[in-house]
Amino acid sequence: MTGINDLPLRDELRGQTPYGAPAPDVPVRLNVNENPYPLPEPLVRAMAERVREVAGGLNRYPDRDARELRAGLARYVTRATGHSVGARQVWAANGSNEVVQQVFQAFGGPGHRALGFEPSYTVHALIARNTGTQWISCMRDEGFGIDLRAARETLAEQRPHLVVITSPNNPTGAAVPAQAVREVYEAAQRARPCMVVVDEAYGEFSDQPSMVTLVEELPHLVVTRTMSKAFGAAGLRVGYLVADPGVVEAVQLVRLPYHLSSVTQALALAALEHSDILLTYVERLKDERRHVVRELTAIGYDVSPSDASFVQFGPFTDTRRAWQSMLDQGVLIRDSGVPQRLRASVGTPAENDAFLRAARTVWKETAAAGPR
């Protein structure tokens, strides 16, 4: 058999491993920020009916521009943000990762540079690599916020074609204030015409207004969102962006033909029709997030402020050992590579109780081993 190293692989891919997280079979899995609540039965029935309706037409290609879905997403965003959004401002794809990739394909590529504020979502750097876009890291401050002075200096020096801001930030948790987004945007435009992408995958979990409200004012701003988190539809794989209609035209130049199946579009529309009940789960998770933060703080951990569906906590002298101790207790969380910190998704009350018991045990083990 031919090994990967025997193939004429691109040089920058040699020695790399696919993106992913460990997936051992344990009772409590809080490592990939899934919504822990199954879809409600009325929605499941509605989805089954929609699949039955479209199944007879699967010999035909789907609507390649997903017009009905984009109109439905526009209505949802308008209700959720209080800011009027039209279907021409929305584009949908297979998860927000594909949306971001299409933005990189349209505005990045060989000879172009993209800048991100790290630590943050590592897939953005992978998308840059995969599209031949040079990736530039601008490190966040000690509290994991954006250092605006450092950002302005780096933007002026590097003159990127793309800037990515994750808000709420994954894996650290906090949302980026609108004024900071505006200042980064303005600094980026002073350097060169530059697209600024705000990744709001966890936007529904934040009490901060969506950056969608800035799109009409800032024409090079792109806000990406997803149905994977708040809608509890990670397996559906639908993400979308909100931007100027010209941006939507640009990403249509690089999208693959018929990239969203008829089934995916039908199921997403059914989910949107049940958005009110789905978003009640968001409120439950926000309550549970507050409970988890209180308990972790009471144990003695330093917990990063979170506007998302997860919490980052620490410090640990040995994150790998702490992660393994949690796993040995049947609780899978995430080592995201942030020094001395681990990240845990917010789960159901029972899952969170199991996680907190494990966290107490790890704290005692650490105390017995010596200074933190």
C-alpha cells in the first residue's frame, strides 16, 4: 500500500494531522461544545415529514442558491437581533466552517494574508493553510481580550487582506465588545481594503448585541453564524453569513455547484420554524453556565468570563494530567492548547454535576501534589 509520505502531497501538508478531538466512549462528553439537548419531538416529526416530501424529487438537483433557506435565515436573524436583514445579505453552506472557507477562497489565497487574534478557534488557521493564505497571529492580552494597541501596530505592519475575530471567543469564552470590533475594522481598512470576519458561532449565548447590526455601516464586515450550537443541530451542518449583498455575490463565485442538498435545506427550514422552542434550551444552558462558573470558582479555580456554551478554567501545572484525571472519572473535556487551562462544554444538569465532582477531585489531587 502507498503511504501518505509516498504521495505528491503539498509541502505544507506533510507531517500534519487532521483536525479533530479525542472521542473515547465515556458517560459524560463535554469536549466539543455540542448542545446537550436532543431536538424536541414535534420538530423531529416535522423533519421526518419534510424528508418524505423532498425524497420524491431527489432525482433533481437542489436549489443551488438556497433561496428559501436564505429568506428563512434572514427572518430569523431579523427577529433575533432586532436589525432588519434581507435574503440578499445572507449566504448558507455546510456549517460555518465552510462559510469561512468560502470567504477565504474569495478574498484570500496565494499572495494574500489573514490575521487572527489567538488563542482562538484553530480551524481558522487551518482554513488559511488549506486555501494557500498566509496566516498571521496577533496574541491576545493576559485576560484573553484583544490588545487594541498591538492590533493596530500589527495591522499597519502586516496589511492583511482578511481579519478574523471570534466572538464569543473559542476556547476562552468572552465576547468582543462592538467598539473593539469597530476599531479593528477601521485600523484594517487604513492598511488596505480588508475583509473583517466576525465568527459568532456562539452568538445566541451572549447578552452582547450581534455584530450583524454593524453590517450596513461597515461594508467589508462579514458575520458568520451557525445552527450547530444554539439550535442543537450539529449533525445538520448548516452555517451562514450576513454581509453586504456584494459579499454574497463574491462567495457565490467560489461555492461548489449544488453544495447544500435538498434534504439539508428542508431540515434547516423546519428547524427555523421551531426556533422559539429551540432557543428555550439556550436559556437553560445559560443558567447552567452560571451555575458551573459559581461552583468552579467556589472550588478555587480561576474561570475565564464566558458568553458562550462552555467555560475555560485553571490554572493547572500539568493540563494533560488534569485532563486524564477527568477522563478516568468518566468525564471528557477539552485541552485546547491554552497554557494551564482546560475547557468544558456546558451540559445537562446531571452532566454538569458529574463534571463538577470530577473537578473537585482534580483540585484535591493538585493540592496534594504541591503548589499550583
